[in-house]
Amino acid sequence: MATNVDDLDLDLDDGGQPPAKSKSKLFIIIAIVVLLLGVSATATLMLTGILSGDDEEVTAGQDAADSKAGKSSKEKKKKKAKAPLNYVPLDPPFVVNFTADTDIRFLQITVEVGTRESDSVDLIKEHRPAIRNALVMLFSSQDPYTLNTREGKEQLRAETLSEIQGVMKEETGDPVVESVFFTSFVMQ
């Protein structure tokens, strides 16, 4: 059986081109994708600008609002971010003898102090001899059995901070030091 090519109905009249509707659908999909990319990029830029924004603009807006509300300058300072802590080692380590008749005779402590004011670092270094003197007196008067406990060490740290702030207040008029850290603590 021979089939005639004319007998086959292949619908080749349109020249093999897809219908016009598929082109318009493709155009709409591309337009939507481009629109979504633009919106997401804009939103990202706005959010990063708001979250990391200019501190000056945010602070200026807060200052204006605070002055209208009548807030004090102390409240404004609390809202501002704290400066990083500057650590100042009080080298060499402190070595003192205990005065009590105990099995533990020596205490060696390495101390670092923290201040948020960068210009205070030089003041601390300048008055280091007076600070070391006060701390040697404090450390040598301690009970070694009390220092074996965490509470005893925390109490000594608080007393150390108080002593250092007392010396700095006497010498400079400002306590300067915010915190004290024992970076080494050895008793023998």
C-alpha cells in the first residue's frame, strides 16, 4: 500500500511557529521575575541601610526626640553603645607572703584592669606604683583558706577594684578603672 503524501493531514500550514499566546506568557513571566528582583534588591538595600545606617543620623534623631521628652544626659549616655574595654596589665605578677601560720605561704596573682576610656590607659600606667603598693598591702592581708573558694576570690576581686579606684580617684579625681581581672591565681 502506497500512501500518498497528499493524503496525510499534517497541519503544516502555520510554518512550524508556536501560537502567539506562548510568547505573551513568556513576556509576562520575564517581567514578573525582573520586577521581583528589583523589589527584593530595593528591600535589601533599605533594610541594610536601616539596620547598619548612619549612627549620626540615628543619634541626631534620638537626641531631638529626647530633648523634646525632657530626658537627662545620663539617660542619653546609657542609650549610646559602650566603648570597647581597654585591658591594662599590671606587670609583673604580684607575689606576697601570707602572715598567718598556715600551710599555704605564698600567693601569686596576675592582674589586668579594664577601662573604656582610651586616654585612661596612660593614667593607669603613670600611677602603677601607687596601685601596686595598695594591692600588695591588700593581697598580703588575706586569709588563704578564704581564697580557696570562688566566693573568696570574687570578694578579693571586688576589694581589688575598690582599692584601684580609690588610688585613681585620689590621684586623678576620677575612678578611671571599670573592672579587674585575675588572669593567674596561684597559692602554695
